[in-house]
Amino acid sequence: KENTKGYIFIAIAVLMFILMYALEMAIFLIAGIVFVVVASIFFAKAGKERQTFRNKFKSTLVNKLLAERFTDFTYNPSGQLDINKVNAPAFFKKPDRYSGEDLITGSYKGVKFEVADCTLKERVVRTDSKGNTYVTYETYFQGRYYVYTYERQFKDTLKIVESRWSLSHGLKKFETESIDFNKKFKIFTSDEKHGFYLITPYMIEKLMELEKMHKGTIYYAFIGNKLYIAINDNSNSLEFPIGREINEASVKKFDGDIELIAAIINEFRLDGQKFKN
């Protein structure tokens, strides 16, 4: 409602400016400025209401949904993953600007997890025909990052990526017996035996299922005692539209995002013997 009022006053302000140019009367300029100021007040009130709703939604409902799934967890709406963990799997080049939010940490079945929304940007310098230089920051990743820590410390590395842009220095290209999987993903490993050890037919099935659940591109990396997953789908998780009714159906998506944290542990069997010391 506050936004609607603001747009109405902006429309009136535009009309005042048009009349000023048409009739060359300063009174319309003054009126137009007044209407712009009033519109700004309504937009500011709308922003405050939106932030209040956002904070209440996250602090109340998201925490309740997490508590239904996990006994050991923390949730920080403004928290972000450590940039070193974002860079660790080398899915992308290091960002010039990094931001994140909705950090969830905890453990499930003995496997620790860290999950957050991340946005990575690179600095781009352009020069126009007149020699003027412009600097912008362009987003090349926006989505969800998952970091799972299991017991076993593998000495070899395995990366499964849906994009050719992933950095894979020092790793060998590897293919599975699944033609469909090889078409969808590029696989890199430091040792083929390690690749066959982790990428079983069951694991291939689960990796493909997770890929089908998301738009955009998805990246996996088993490094040391960690599984890194990055989903680049231009999404912003745990954000609820302010104009939508909160009911069981509308909350289902958020519950699904939270359920996925445990589902990855269950479906990939990260708590199984293969990932234990």
C-alpha cells in the first residue's frame, strides 16, 4: 500500500514537470519537487515495513522449520560463508566482490554442514569511443553453496561440474560408464581409482536427481574430508514475497530448501562407511 501511494505521487510529480515545461510556470516545478519528496517518504516507509516483515519471517518461521529437521543448528540471516571455503573447490575464479546471507550451520547424522546464499562478482573495465573508462561489477555466480564435512580424509580429489568454466588444474578428465551422465557433467580427478570408488551407479543416479531439481548449473567437489556443492541458478533462498499469504502451501518451498540439506546427507550416504575413518 505504501509503495502504491509512492507511485501515485511520482505520477503526479511527472505531470507537474510536464506542465512546468508546457506553461513555463515555476509553481509546477515546486509542486513537482514536493510530490517527489512525499513519494520518497512512502517508499521509505514501504522499505521499512518490508524489512520488518523479512526479519520476522526469518527469525520466526525459518527457525521453526529448521528445528523440525535438526537438533543441532544455528541460523544467521545476515551471515555468510567464509570466502576461503567458497574459493576452496575452485569452481570459479576468485571474486572481486563477494556477499552472502542466510547462513545455516549444524550437524546431522554426524556430518557437519554449512549452507548459505552467495553472490560472486568480477570487476569489469570498459572504455568507450571517447576514451572514457567505466568500471562495473558483474555477477557470475548467484545461488546456494553447501559445504559438508564427513569423517574420512581422502588424499585424492574428485570434481563433477556442469560447466566448462570450472577450474580443474592438475586433474585428469574422467568418464563414467553412463553416457547420459558424461554428456551432462565433466568429471575431473587426481586418480581414476578414486573416481570409480566414489562415482558408483547409485551415486550417478543421485547426482542426476539433484541436478534435475534445479535450474542453472551445478558443481560438486569431493576434496579431503569435504563435499562442496554450488548451485548457480540466480536464486535467493528463504525470501518470502510480502504480498503473499503465509500458509502450508506457500511455505512448502522453504521447507523443501531446508529438507534438501539433510536429503543430500541421506541420499549421498555421507554418514555411511565409505565416508567414515
